[in-house]
Amino acid sequence: MTLVFYEGEEVADDLNGLRRLFSERSDLVQGDLAILLEPTGGWVEAGCQGTIHIRAVLRGERAHSARPWMGTNAIHQAAPLLARIAAFESEIVSVDGLEYREALQVVRMNAGVANNVIPDRCELVINRRYAPSRKLDDAIAELRDLCGDADEFEVMNASAAAPPNLGNALLAEFVGVHDLAVRPKLGWTDVARFAAHGVPALNFGPGDPTLAHTADERVERADLDGCRRVLRSFLGLTSAR
């Protein structure tokens, strides 16, 4: 058994400590199965969605807001793209019997220089979450088509999805012996990083994932104890006194 502790799990990819371990000392993180202690509420959350962040820029022309006809409002130029994203209907994609609900959202918008100036630049950051049945390149191509009227299109970061891999013998044993409920991971985790390096992986840990990144985020003691019992049993350790 190897316990891996690393920094930067929730920040930019280039700061992720597990990424560095795989790059510099992959021998330290090899194994037959990786269990990531993500908050899953004691469920096994299999695989994970892929995630992409892109920057789309719409350009206009500055003018005084008293004479807007002398310029072109870049925010208004972005309206058709915003409307397409707002109208996006999340597809539910079944992979190995698990239903991954996809998502497309504008997560940031930046425009304007002053209250009396028509903005000549509007920047949107768009996040795409996609099912593990899709290839990363195809998901990026779909976003590029969606943003066809943008003056600039930049892939800020892109991470491949990971399949559920429920047929793996150790993963199936972990689920079956402990009679654990299984659902898809609606989010990206380092399960995908292990999967990309040939190490089967799953998400399992205490804490309600629907509370993640909210003011009510917390972990109950009962969740901690329950997950601890499962892990000790799977590893063949004696019960704690």
C-alpha cells in the first residue's frame, strides 16, 4: 500500500503535485488500483468527466456612450454566443450503465473600461464538462464550432475524461465485497491522471459532493467512520480499537 500526499490538487494543472510525480517519479505512484479520497458520501463514484476551459473574445470599437453609433459594442457582439450557451441543454450520456450529465457554462466575463465608453472587447471564459465516451479533441472541436463568431478562441486548459472501468477485477471487488452503491463522477478528478498512466482508479471518500465549494461544505463524523471501515476491510487491516 502506498499513501500519496500532494499539493495543488484543486488549482492550475501545472501546479498539480500528482502531475509532477508522474512526470518525475512515476515509479512512486504505480499500482494495481488507486483510490482517491474525493468526497463521495461513501459511494463509489466511477470514472470522471472531462473538463475544458476556453477563452472566447468578441471585439468591437470604442466610442463615447453618448454617441454609441460611432462605435461597436463588444458586449452586444457577444449576445448571440451567450444566447447559444444559455440555451444549451445538458445531454445525459450513458457509459457502462452510468449516466453522466454534461454541462456548458460561462464562468467568467470581462468587458468595459469606463461607464461612459462603449467597450471594444468582451472576454468570455467557458467551461465544458463532457462524458468519458467523448474524445478530448472532439470536445474541443465542438466548442470551436460553437464559438465560430468569436474573434479569438483559446484553449486555456483541457483534461481528458476517465472511463468508469467497472470491469476491473480489483475495482469490482472493492464495490462488490462491501456492497457499495455506484454512480458517475460529475466532475474532473485525478482519477483521470491515473487512468492516463494505466492505473485503474476510483473516487471514494467522506463528505457530500453536492456541498462542494459551498458555504455548507463539511464532513460528518459518521461519513469518516464509515469510509474508514470500508478501507480498512479492503486492505485487510484489523478493526480499530
